[in-house]
Amino acid sequence: MSARQPFHQVRIAEVVAETADAVSLVLAIPDEAAAEFAYRPGQFLTVRVPHPGGATVARCYSLSSAPGIDEHLKITVKRVPGGHASNWICDRAGPGTVLEILPPAGLFTPDSLGGDLLLLAGGSGITPVMSILKSALAEGRGRIQLLYANRDECSVIFGAELRDLEAWSAGRLHVEHWLDAAGGPPTAARLIPILAPFADREVFICGPEPYLAVARETLGQLGVPSRRVHVERFQSLLENPFEPEPAGPAPERVATAEVMLDGRTHRLPWPARTRLLDLLISAGLNPPFSCRQGICGACACRIVRGKVDLVHNEVLEDEDFAEGYTLACQALPASDTVTITYS
């Protein structure tokens, strides 16, 4: 069995009621784990939640705090009807509750905070967008346009904080709300005139799948290149990264992995049914990773030579594959030798 991922026990310092069905958890990160919990705006934490019968489930929740601005890390959780983890957190988690949490991960984060941004959020998708927004206001000089869609006014998370930030920004931030109760769900035809003036900006989108689909359709019709569109999806983990994975059957074929990591090249026999991340960890190496599900991108590395097959992928797009990127947690060898670099 492969070892489970190392986690930290983190105490909740405060619970903030954002709306009737959303709360923010302010986290007291232990001093000895502070370096591991350094993060970039837009990243998320993976949280272990108790489940009846002694089992646990793992869920990913975006950070709504901003690094270097907010004193403590903060995640925001919206109640999902029938969702065990979100309901447990909203009903049971309180100040003093200790959670088991993996360090921050995720690629939904700007390379630079200096330029103009178009931010599109739907529902609880405002969470990572809020982190990006606050960081860009504090550290950059660009203009920020936020379109935030919700069912109704009572569903708006961070409403007062957004108003305060807009007033403080001296014209750099403009927030536009879309309420389904007032005008129906957004459509591409109705969003085009709203978003057209900002089609030259870097775009970050987060929200439910129907909202993502409409947003991407709109941007496509506006001619926004896909390389400037960054999307964060809400995905359920296929496996629990806190639990050991059972060993699979004996592989039929063994390839060779040549891995450049931490300034050294490692040559390892790579069984055909072993994922690259598991291979590296079992060899005593320390590659970056987080969710192990192919949805966060923390384990991304680049293929220099050879081919791999991906078991699952929710984060890499065609442009990433064209540059040779793959996901170590989902990669199986598809050629006799595969050369990988983490540089």
C-alpha cells in the first residue's frame, strides 16, 4: 500500500457566517507548519472530514484570504444539499475544532498581479476570485472588473466586503452583480455586451458548471484566446488522499523513468500500472503534489522525451499538453523510456 499524504492538524480560530448557507473558517496554522502553508492567491486546501462509521472523506475548499494581506488563512464553504462534508462543516465546525488539512495547492492563480483583470464568479466560486481580487488590489496597479452571479441578493457572499473594496479602490475595482431572481440565468447573448469592453484582459472564472459553460461560450464569441482564460472547477475527489491506496496487481511491463528533480537525475524502473507520483514517493523522493486526483495541478511536470497515458485529468488543457506538461499523480508509462523534468 502506498503511504498516505502528510497532513497537519489545524485549529479553527473563528467561524464567520457569510450568508444563511455559507461560512468562512479562519484557521490558526501552527508555527512549525507556516512555511508549508505559504500560498498564492486562488489556491485551495484539502480538508479531511469525519464520516459516519469511522470513515473520512476529503474535500477541496478554496482560500478566500489573500497572502500577505490577511493575517490568517481562511476557507469559505457553502452548504450543498445532501453534501456530507459541507453540511458537517456548516453545522459542526466551530472555534477550537481541529481539522486535518493538506498544504495549499492549485494553479488557479495569476502569474502577475500587475495587469488588468476580468474576474467571473458564480455562487461560491467567488471564494478563490476574492483571494485574487484582494491581492491584485493590494500589490498591483491594474483595473479589475468582477461579474458575480447568484440566485438572489441573499446568496451574495462577501457582499459588504466587496462594497468596501470597491469604495477603497479609487476606481480600480468595479463590481457588477447578476441575480437570476431579477433577470433569469445568464446567457452568452446577454453577457456579450457586458464583457466585450474587457475582452483584452486576463480572465479568471470559477463557479458551477453551467456558469462556466456560459462564460466560456461568451468569451469564445468575443475572440478571447484560450491562453488568457483560466478556469477553476468544483470537482469531487475520486480517491481520499489522506488514506493509503491499496497495492494493485503485479504489472505486466516495466518501463524506465528518467526524472530530473531537485537538481539531480534519477533513473528508476517504472512498472506499467504504477503512477509516476507513487513511483517517486516509493523511491524516497519528494516531488510536489496535493490532491492525487488530477484536478489541482500541483504535481504537474514536463515530458522531455517519451509518452505517458493519463488516468484522469481535470486541469491540463491542449496548450499545456502542447508544451509537454503532464500530471505525475495520473501518469502511466506509454513508452519504454520516459524523461521527465520538474525544472
